Amino acid sequence: MYRYKVVPFVGQMKHGFFSTDNAGTVSAQLQGVIDTHSADGWEFYSAEKIDIEVKPGCLSSLLGAKVTYITFDQVIFRRAS
């Protein structure tokens, strides 16, 4: 039996797409999240994309706005219970 922990992850590049920051920068950030939770006894399990439905407010609906979706990355850890 396992307990699970879900942590949001948003990688960041400080200078824009064509700067010296690159996928390696974001990979290092993700590695930091994994290392931090592993040090607390959590085992990295997976990284998943989760879609969130965002409904428009009352005024936006009246003006024709539709439901939109935002995708967030979630890092999932587990440990034996």
C-alpha cells in the first residue's frame, strides 16, 4: 500500500526563449523538486499533465466567452504507508 503526494511544477527561464537558459535549466529545476522530496522519504513516481477547466465569469459569459482549459504539470511521489 502506498501514500501519494502531488506537487505542482512550473519550470522557469529567466531571460526568454533564445537566452542561455534552455531545457537544461528547467530540467535542473525539476531535479531539485525531485531531490527535495526524495530527501523527505518520498519516491518519485511520475510527472503528469493535468487539464483544468476555467469557466468564464458572469460578465464574460454575457460577452460570449467560452470555457477554456489550462494545462499544469504535476509531479507525483509515493511512499509505503
